[in-house]
Amino acid sequence: AEQVKDVEKLMLTCSSYGVENEFPGVFCKAKDADSSTNVITSDFCCTNPDYPHPEQWREPTHFACLSKIMHMIDLMVKQHMVECSQDWMQCDNPLCAFKTRQISAVGPTCLNQGCNGTLQLGYSLSKLHIQLKHIATKFNQDHAISCLNMKDHATKKELMKN
């Protein structure tokens, strides 16, 4: 849970309304328009409760919706891989916040004159791994079902049928 707070959320823009919302994954809780109760949906729906008929993020087909989601994931992954490969080092002293790609001959000491801080990798492989795992869990049905409160809703078997 501590690691997940630093991940970038996968955001999608609803095609009809132009509003950006977080992509919840394969299952999410939504308000039923008729009964105003929470229901679990397995469709790719826009999470903004203010707009009616949020199916497929208002894309014309499931294929268009999936293509949009895959494109956003591709862009996000490429962005994080580039950030990881640039090997920026940043001083851990919040007053300094010096950034460089150089390494001191005496170790990870900050190169900024007068600073006693230590240089840390700005974006490490472990951060990239956590980000990729976060994206993968959005499409993991078992993980999504385990995160839902199943007391008042359909069983796992019923959800998997849809």
C-alpha cells in the first residue's frame, strides 16, 4: 500500500464529455441509473457519475475502447521507461534538490557546493517495476474481485460469466 501511493494513475478521457477520469480496471462499482444503488460492472465504463451511459468511455465499439486504453498504457509505459533510463541522480536534501547525471569520485555525495546531502536515483528500476505491476493489476480479474466488497454483490463465478 505504501508503494502504490507514488504510482501514476491510468487516466482516460471520456469521448463524449472530454472529462478525464481514472481507469478503474476490469471491474468497478457504479451507480445504477434506475435504482440509484451501487452495482458492480464488468464493462469498461467511464467512472464519472454525473454522466449517463458511460459504457466504453463513450467510444463507438468495444474495440475502439480497448484500443484507446492500450494506447494510453503504451504511452505511459514508454514515458516511465524513458524516465528510468535517463539515470538522473537527485540530492536527498530538500533544501538543495540538486539534479545531475554525474557521479562524484568520492561516492554518492552531492556535487552542489556546501551541501552535505546524498545523491539518490531519481527514478529507479524498482519504481518502474511497481508502476508496471500497478498497471497489470488493472487487468487481473482475481485481483479486481478480491478488492471488491463481495458481501452484497454477485459471486465471483457470476462476475466471471460476464
